[in-house]
Amino acid sequence: MPDTSSLKPASIWVALIPLLTLITLLFLSVKFYGDGSSGGANQIALLLAAAVAHIIGWRRGLSWKELEQGTVDGISRAMGACLILFAVGALIGAWMLSGTAPAMIYYGLAILSPSWFFPATMVICALVAMAIGSSWTTAATVGLALVGISTLLGLNPAIAAGSVISGAYFGDKLSPLSDTTNLAPAMVGTDLFTHIQHMLWTTVPSFIIALILFTIIGWGGVSGAGSAAAIEETRLALENSFNLGIPTFIPLILLITLALKKVPAYPAIGIGALAGILVAVTYQTEGVITFVGAAEGVGQFEILMKGVWQSLFGGYTANTGLADLDDLLSRGGMGNMVTTVWLIITALTFGASMERTGLLQVITTALLKGVKGTGSLIATTVLTAIGVNILAADQYMAIVLPGRMYRLEFEKRGLAPQNLSRTIEDAGTMTSALVPWNTCGAFMAASLGVPTLAYLPYAFLNFLNPIIAIIYGFTNFALVRIEDEKPLEQAQPAE
């Protein structure tokens, strides 16, 4: 956090003006544009709220150059996420063209039962994410196929997306390969495996409750189920449109292998997209030609190259003869990620303006004044992490900022650092996918094709985790003392 000690003082009410402006504008955005608000209206709201914060910062003594540099520094944090988003767009387009995603859908329709689909989806994504340490990669590959299968089975894709995200974040959070799982203990001064072991107390109960809820939904038949005839018709259309043999799974196997070998996400996803292209031109040659359309005097090589380029930048357009299936498969391309990248950049512009002007620090300092005991300390840490996810739009800031703010306070109260690292993961990591303009929320919506606010009520694990963390704080359950690292029992009266 930048040094703001030289700035003119600001009250909590002044600090809240940009936030209240943003809330008002976002409300109007949704009111006027509904689900289409993320197509540009939300971005304008974020920029206008950032402008309000800049005006307050200027009044507090900051020059335009300082405000501009703070914004640039804030936006730079998103460049990695933006590159990954473009790579995912290319990956989806390439995997549609190569038949990789259609093959996963084809075999998934034969294996997965509608009544068990949601809990099975959660477990599958949890296992994959735990193995590779990435909720993003899991959602953009296996998760994408599972949401597609849910649509074809006649199930609610929003519930499917919620189960994908619940499973992906469970596995990511408990994987030693995950970047956030490594960042949280590093920020507070504990070791990785102590941190993971301590997270089991909150994460496993959340997983079990979410699994029960998804099972109840599946058994209750709330979402309906596709008829056997419709499913068979869909599988036949996939057979007629793609070669669905073993080669189609090469890009998926390669990507998972790279993730297991800890290759960074951007090059791993890029290589996965290139593998999809190679499978497309060698194994789906006729399909690529059909996708592009043969033209007189144009050689096969040129047609294949055009198909490759088009799938990478513009996405894939299906023509299976089934309208619903075509809608499902027609997606991907870097160009289709531009609006999401725009959303992330404007969100981080607002977050950076709040941070550079010192208004975010004013709000968090005010929160800390209300801390009296263990319960309120953990509740405040949870609320701070959620607030940073909303204001700064970045899950890493939602881990780093509360970690720095509350580290000494936890130590002063005799609480071991793994209590803090667990809490900031319970709130910072888990709720990041529930904010539409957060890098994680925007990524999940773009990758799964389901708006954030649509899947939010069904991302059970993600909002149960911070609730359980707060309950543990007020009951002094599963907390650890610094002195003996034993469960803290009745160490301080809960509030």
C-alpha cells in the first residue's frame, strides 16, 4: 500500500463517497441493461467512480501525475490475468475446432446421470484443480465441457457453473501447486503445509455441505432433465460433425501434464491451444474445411490456415444441424475476451484509485477500530478481504492487504499466523469469483458462458467458507495459539 501519511486527513464518510457512487451507478446499470450491463455499462460506472476518487485524492494533495501513476501501477497487476484470458479465448476456439471439447461433451453425455450431475461435477473439478493447482484452468477446460453437458441434459447451466466453481476452488485452495495457497502463508509468516492443514477445518465442512446441497438439487429434479431421445440425437450430431477418437484428448492430456509440472498458466494454456490446432488440421481436416467453406482456386493449406486463424481470434462457429448444440459450441476466440479484459482494467482502475488516494486505508482503519475480541477480529478480516475483492477487484490484493493489516493484531492476541492465512483464503480467495468485475468473477463468467450473478447463488462452497470462518471466530473453535500451537479453547470470550 502506498504511503499516504503526507495527505490531508479524510473522514470515513468522505472515503465512502466513491464506493457509494459506484454502488448507485452499478444499480442503475443493472436496472437499465440487465444481464447486458457487463457489456459496457458496468465499465463506465467503474470509471466514473474512479474519477470521483481521483477528485478526492486531488483535494487531499495528490498531483495528477501521482494519481495517473497509481492507476497505471494498479492496472499493471491485471496484465497477467488479461494475457491468460486471451490465451483461454484462443484455447476454447482451438479446442472446439479440434473436437476436444465436443469429445468431452459426447462421452460426458453417456456417462453422467442427470440426478447425480451436480455433485459429480463438483467432485470432478475438485480433483482436477487439486492435481493442477488452478481453478482457472480447471474451469476453462473441464468446467466448460461440464456446463455444456448440463445444458444438453436439460439442467440449469447456472447451477452447473456453481458446482464447477465450488469444486475448482476447493481443489485450488488445498493444492500446494496453487499460487494463492502459497501466497497466503508467505504474507503472514507460516509454512505452506501448516496452512493447508489448518484450512481443512473450514474447507472440508464447506465442501460437504455444498455436496449435500447439490445432491438434493439433483435428486429433487428442480432443473429438469433432457430426454433420452434428445441426448441420443445430440450425440449423433456430434458424431457426424467431428472425429471423436483418442487424438482429440491429446490437448487436454498435454495441458494437465504441463500444469502438473508447474508450467505457468499463460504458456501452458497457449501450448494447449497450439496442440488443439495441430489436432484440428491433422485429425479434423474435413471439419476445418467445412467451418471455413471451400472456395474455388484456394488450396487446402490456405483453407486450413484460415480456419486456424479464425478459431483463434474470432472463435468457432458450429453447424451441426441442431440449434441448441450450435449455440453451445459456437464460442471462443481472443476477440470475444476483449469486453472481459475491458471490465478487469476499469475495475482495477477504480481499485487503484481507492488505494493511491488512501481512501481504502481510511475504510480499513475504521473497520479495525471496531475489533474487540477474537470473533470480531476474524469477522473484520473476512469483511476486509471481501471488501477488497469488491473495491480493488483483485484476489491477490484481497490476500495481501488484510495479511499486512492484521498480522500484528493476530500476533498481539496470541493467535498463530495460520489462523490469519486461513481466514484470508476463506474470504479473499473464495469470494473473488462472486464479484462480477473482479478478475476471477470476470474470468469465470467469460470461460463458462454464465453471468457471475447467475451462478453466484449456487457457488455454495465459496460463500459458505467465509461464514464458517466467522462462526469459528466467535466460538473459538479450531483456532491455534502461538505459544503451544494447540486448539485455542476458551482463550478469549467470544463476542
